[in-house]
Amino acid sequence: MPEIAEVETVRNTLKKQILHKKITNVQVLYEKMIESNLKDFKKDLIGNEFIDIKRVGKWLIFELENRYLLSHLRMEGKYFIKNSTDAIAKHEHVIITFSDNTDLRYHDTRKFGRMNLIKKEELAKTPAIQKQGLEPGDTHLTSSYLLNKFKNKNLPIKTLLLDQTIISGLGNIYANEVLFASKINPFKKGRDITESECQAIIKSADKIIKRAIELGGTTIKSYTSSLGVTGRFQQELMVHKRENEECKICHTLIKNEKINGRSTYYCPNCQK
């Protein structure tokens, strides 16, 4: 699943390629992907242009003059830039054509991705955006904030880091890496997390996400070079996808166990 670093990489790449180009046509080949009225979705896009692309958590926000197009990639979503004359590939479900005869094509093998066109004044009260927690690097992401969110929680800290209402944008890869960098066992209950551990989470999340963005994200199974950008952060992963390999710090074998259905990689020695 594309996480915050991958979505930020997509945002930065698209900004260089599609801004200020007039939209001349919109094709929707899988209607369930569009949460707004389909007729209005097409009508409000055609004749317009994207003037900016923002991001909140894992949501891409394409800005038009009076509206925002919200897009979530979910598990397998990818964007491609292609010539309008190129054949439509399997799993290309939304095609936005520009006046220069290029397309922005949304490709999604599992069809989980969603788009919604809203008025600008509706953004803050849109449930998907409203419920997002603070992002790594946000000055409001403090130890007191996390302690308040974690208190009385009987869930494992790994599960809590995946809760987008607490920290927005972290997914399975970076939650595993943040916990390793913070020397916290992923099974530890939220209620038992200390203030110093909260500080470690904040520091590690900020450092890891910045580095991942710098390297274009992590290219693994569900995130590939769909826009000509191949992530390189997988070369720096400490635990994720390294089951039965030696820990780079202590040489203990990395374990992989399920926590609430999610593969959780950790070092049993460094994260006691």
C-alpha cells in the first residue's frame, strides 16, 4: 500500500507534469470508484485545469479553481501519464485527457481506490479529511498528544500507529520501521507507552519519513515506478520484509508475526 512517503512522491511528480493543462475529456470505466455524482464529476472537470496538488495523510488533493478532487490510492492505486492515443490498459479505470493530447490515467488492480469531487469550502468538513490525525513532522505532534491518544488503550502500539486518526500517513512499512528505530516492542500496549517512548516515536517517524521522501518512497510489491520514479528507501529498511535475516544492529534474526492481521517485522533483542 502506498504510504505517506509514496503519496508525497506521487504528488511532487504529478505537479511537474499536469498543472495548468486544460482538461478536455473524462472517462470513468469503473463508476463505483467515484463517490460524487458521476455526471457532475465529469462536467466540473472538463474545461478546468489543476492549479495545485496538495496532500493530507494518504489523500491526494487536486486543486481546481472552485473545487478539490480527492483521490485515495488504497492498496494498489497508481497514476500514469500517457499519450491519449495509447490503448487503454486493463485496470485503467479513470482517464483524464488534457488539451496537449496526454492523459492522466488512474490504474487500480483491486479497484479499492476512491475519488470525490467537492467544493473547496467543504474540504475541512469532509469526513475522510476531518478525521485525519497529525502527520510526522507536525509541531503539534508532541509526547503529550500521543500520551493522551494512547492512554487506556489496550491495543498493541503497532495497531495504534496504523490508526490514521492518531498519526496520519503511517502504514505497515513505516510503522514497523518507526518501532524498530524507537526500540519499542510492537506488542506493547498503548496504555504502557511512556513519555520517553512517545518522544522516540515522534523523532523516529519524522526522520524516517523525511528520508523515505528524499529517496522517492519504498518500491515493493504494491508501489512501483508508475510515474518514472522508483523508490530507493527499501535499501535502508531495518526490519520490514527481512524475516529470518540478521538484525543490522545486533545480528539477532528478525521475526515476522501478525498483529491484528498485519505482518509485523521486529527484532526480539532490540525491541524487548
